[in-house]
Amino acid sequence: MKNSIKVERAKKNITQAELAKLAKVSRQTINAMELGKYVPSTVLALRLAQIFEVEISEIFKLEDSDWA
């Protein structure tokens, strides 16, 4: 799954640490998601969408390999 967390952070001009605090997770979790090494829970994905004021589908996109 691809995501645009880094892009959304840039739009809001916030750091990984600031986003982590808002989302109630560690900065390492934000970093892992940005690198595509961690897929968030539904709750965390909803939090991020609310923080960024966008729909979840604007942040997260399924890849072909996600259907395998």
C-alpha cells in the first residue's frame, strides 16, 4: 500500500514528531509508514485523515500486490 503521509505533512508544515503526537503514536511509527514498512490500523488511518482533513483514500492507495 502506498501513502502520501509525507506530502500531507509538508502541506501542513509539521514534523514527524508533531504528527506522531497528534496521532498518539511514536515518531518511529510515522517514519515506518512513510517508508512503506508499516500498514496502519483502521483507527490510525482514520486519525490521520482527520488530522490532515482529507478522505482516507487521499492518503492511502492500494497497489496491485495488495490484491495477491
